[in-house]
Amino acid sequence: MAAENPSVSGVAGRYATALFELARDDKSVDAVKADLDKFAAMLAGSPELTRLVRSPVFTAEEQGKALAAVLAKAGIGGITAKFLAVLTANRRLFAIHDVTRAYAALVAKFKGEATADVTVAEPLSDKNLDALKSALKTVTGKDVALNVNVDPAIIGGLVVKLGSRMVDSSLRTKLNSIKHAMKEAG
């Protein structure tokens, strides 16, 4: 399956594919995704946990003990906890961010969903998010999950990346086009 989807390649892709196949066989694909998302949120909110995960200073045994305590406190168990323990034992816990992203891609493909990366100048309202999802569903014929990033540098408009397609309707890009056209003209 990793070979069919170029976004899930390398070490992270192999681990994500193995986890996905286990979760699919156990009929717990969504539960594992929720646990991975919870762990990713914990990583984002804790510099200490990030250091534990990324630093080669800690031994696999130290990482394993600390991780077991963190997972127990967070209520993450089952396949996800066992998987994270395997990553730790194999000294691959540093790749959890890429594994989580690859797993999400596999789940989306399994469910017939697509994921779009959207960059906007300021946060979108729920009404605008729904309109964007609806427009993308019309184009793709699939439900579309949005990863929204706010980047004030684009000034206005938005940039949408969906698979290999990208639409850049940002004001920054339009202004740069006008600037280049004026340089060529004069």
C-alpha cells in the first residue's frame, strides 16, 4: 500500500502502513487515528515531551518508561500504545510526526477522502470553511479535510494545495505578478 501512495514512503510510510493494516484488521482505524492525533497534540503542547521524543540522549529504555507513563495518563492504550512502544524500542520515535501524517493519509485514502492544505491571511469563519469544503468536494467528488494554516504574509486571498494541484489566489502572488510585468514593460 505504501508503494501505491507516494505520500507514505520511507521509514515513516512503512511504519504507518503496518499500523494501518493492524488497525484495519482490528476494526479500530478511527480509534488509532484519534489516539495519534491526541499524542501529536500533546507533543505540540509540551517542549519536555518533544525533547524526550527527539533527543538521542535518552536510551530506548528511558524513553519507553517515560512514554508508558505519559500514555497511561493520557488514556492512550491498545494498538496505539503498543505501536509507540515498538517505535521507541526500535529508536524511531523521532519519526512519530511523519508516521502520524502518513497514517492520516492512509485513513483518508481508505475512506475515500482527500486532504487539502489551505493557507490564508487570517482565520476563516465556519461559514467560509464550509463553503471552501463544499467547493473542493464539487471539484474532487470526495469529502475534503482541510489543514488550515494562517500566514499574514500572503496579505489576502488563499493558497490551496490538493494532491498535486495548487491554486494560489493570494494577493501577494498577484502583486508580485504585476511587479514583474511592470519591470518587463519598462
